Amino acid sequence: MFDVRSPGEFAQGHIPGAINLPLFSDGERAEVGTIYKNSGQESAVLRGLKIAGGKMSELVIQAKKAAPSQETVLVHCWRGGMRSQSIGWLLSTAGLKPTVLEGGYKAYRKHAHEALEAPYRLNIVSGLTGAGKTRILGALAEAGEQVVDLEGLAHHRGSAFGGIGQRQQPTTEQFENGLFRELQNLAADRPIWVEDEGNRIGTVVVPSAFYHLMRHSPAVFMDSSPSQRVKNLIEDYGDLPLTELADSINNIRKRLGPQNADEALVSLDLGNVARAIEIVLAYYDKTYMKAANAMPRKVMPSLKIDELDDSEIAASAIALSNDATFV
């Protein structure tokens, strides 16, 4: 699948799996657009042809290199217009069999928006920070359940430390595209397990309709002791650079309070990562409880998990979800 829009458009959001084969650079696209606005379509087309003319052989080389064993390829631009039609013609002259996506990326985004507003049947894995909810999602997947890892799609683990060691976060648009792809591959008549999240995961915003559905879906609360949660977080973050942990604490200084933030930073300086995590956990526990009280769930049975292994937690959560009251 070749996305022939400019690199900037592609970076903002694209169909997962698409390869960028830009007809114009960002600057060239802006130039053609300015000419179109000031001098009309004919002048813009002539300038576009002049720019593209010197690129034709290189575009074919790039396309065949990206898809060496493919004959049939899909081509699209923003609306399925001149850019994709032009590249489609070019690739056909080079022996490929291109199909231009009707309506382009714009049509794809419309379809994605509609799909993200569908009434999926969600089961929520809830619990305080450090309960191991992402790990539990993995255990549910291994048990054969349908799972969507929102934090994995967002490249962020949710807390103040959640961005450390992760890839650059996608744009919200690209996050939506990734979520749409995941949901497309799942059965509509079976529940989908997702982790309890706020409406933001780092810088990424969860689609409003999907977030509303999450907040009004039944959940299982993973009840884990503070000591076990500290242990889990040390396993996740304890080997990360202390300077990055300190930066993350400074980012929430106002919310922690100056005294708590200073104590956490001093603890890091002394190598006492556990104490620093305890201080941050106290803040997140209060935040969770405040949100839970403001938007209480109608159904949220509790499951004590400290004495259970991951497979036992998954089996117990599935059993709870199969109860007639879990709706």
C-alpha cells in the first residue's frame, strides 16, 4: 500500500502498514497549493508536473524495491485525486497493477471514525497504579481472550514514568488508526478486554466515544497491596536512569506537592527507588479514588491478586466476567 501524500501528511497519520511514496515534499506541496490559491488549477497542475517529471524513475525504483514480489498494489492520496491517479498511472507503466483507493485517506478516516463509535462489548481491567494491569492483559490474551493494549498503541505506560524507555508517541490521529486496525481484527460478538485509562495516555487522546464506552463498561478491580505494587513498579522502572525518573517527578511537582516531590527526589539521590515510588503511588492512589468516586462503575467486582500467578488471575477474571451480574 503506497501513500503518496507528503512526508508531513504521512507523519500526522496514515493507514497502518502503508509505505510513504511521496509525489511532493512538504515544501513542494505547499508551493503547489499556493499557486493553486493565487493563480488557479492550471498553473498549479503545470508546476506539479514540472516537479514530478524529474522524479518518475526514482519513484518507480522505490516502489519496486518496497514491493519486489508484488504486482497488485494499492495507491492513495488525501482524496483519491490527482496525486494518486498520477502515481497509479506511473506504476502501471512499470508493470505493476495499481488500484487507487476510492476517496483516499479521507474516506479511510471517515470509516475509522464511524467504527470507533460502535458499541463494542468491553471488559475493563481496573486497579491502582502498579497492580500489573498490562501484564494481566497479556495473560488474558494467552488464555484466548480478545485484548487491546491501549498503552502499547500509545507507546506510553500511563503514569508520570510511562514515557521512559518507550518509542516516540504517535499522534492522536495515528493512535486512532492503530486502534481501528486492532478492533477490525476482533470478533464483534465477543468481549474485548482493555485496561482502565483516563482520556489521555501521555500526549495521546483516547477517542471520546470509545472512552465513554470504557467508563460505562463493567470492570474487574485488581486488588493488590501497596508493597506488591511497589515491587512491580521497581521491576518496571528500577533499572531506568535515575535522572529520567527525577525529571518525571519534577513534571508532576505541583500535583505531588513541593514537600513530597523533594522527598522523592532525595530518595532517588540516595538510591532508595522504593521510597520514591511509594511517594508517587500515594498521589496516584488519591487520583484514582477521586476519579472513581466522580464516575463510579455500576459493576466492578474485586479480585485479590497478590497470591495468584498470572494464569490464575486471568482465569479468575474470566470467571467473574461470565457471571450473570457482570453486564
